[in-house]
Amino acid sequence: WANDIQYGNSGWGPRGTRRREKGGIVNSLELAWLADGGFSESVISHDPANKIKSKAIWDRTGEMLGYTDDYELLKELVRLFNDNNEYTKEIRNNTSRKSENDIYMDGKKVGKVVATHVRDEIDKIDNRKRRFQ
């Protein structure tokens, strides 16, 4: 269209139809090529009288572009959170009713079990200290 630019008193600008292969919003009367980039394109009216049809086109366009309706996802998340809250309440109620949750440990038995492991760790630390003295 660069060859169509008119200089002088008549003004300047391209003549003919516009190409919208990258999309855009049109606010005034315009003749345009659609699907000129080799892919389908959507035309959605902003006229309030066409609100229902525009919403349907908008939804279909989102599906074609790979976008999903976040409302359904949010509903599912709320349901899962509510289920989780119910399970948490049930666990809390079940554990608070039982008295056998207490654990009693015999110090001598625990000491015998962990003594060898503790001794090994102390020896490792002492050996490291001796190497770097």
C-alpha cells in the first residue's frame, strides 16, 4: 500500500481494504479481509443487543485458542476445599475422642537402641576435628 500514498493537498493514506491478520478492534466503519493469515478469525460484536451471540462466539473462540472457562475450575476447587475441610474436621474429632494417642517411652530402652548411633556420630565429629587441627 506504500505506492498508494498520496502526497499534496489531498492528504495521504492507503486505499482499499485493511488486513487484520494480527487482530485488532475496529471502532468505525471498515472493510477488512478476514482469515487472511491462513487461520480462522472471530468477529465479535460489542453491540449490547448482540450480547448473547457475542458471548457464544467469545466462548467458542476461547476453546479454539486453548483457553478454558475458569469458572468451572474454580467451582471444582471450592468443592475440593469443602471436602478437605470436612475430612479435617472428621480427623480432628476422631483423634480428640481417643485417649490412646499418648506415647510413653522407656528411657533405658530408647538409650540402648540409640547409644551405638550416637557414639558413631560423636566419633565422626571427633575424627573431623583431629584432621583439621
